[in-house]
Amino acid sequence: MRKDKRFKDLGLNAGDYTSKQQVVDILLEHPALMERPVIINGEKAVIARPSEKVEELL
């Protein structure tokens, strides 16, 4: 999860998001905070960094 200017602009505190569920919840609310894109194709998904991972999925 990105903890850059956007994170701070939202008034968020990293210490408040320590469990997996808390991180999932904040990413669902603010998807721009996701550091690496997730690409889904059917029932498979990859974290698309490096970009070659997308090619592997397709």
C-alpha cells in the first residue's frame, strides 16, 4: 500500500492499518493507494510488477 502524499492527504495513519483485513478495507475504499496493480484474467490473477507478469497471465 502506498504511504505517499495521497495517503497523508487522506489523513490516514499507517499505524491504523496493520492487519490484512484493515489493509484490504482501506484499499477497497481508496484503490489509488494500491502500490502494485492486480490484473485478473478469468480465475487467475497476478500482481503486475514487473510488467512481464501480465504477459505471463495472458
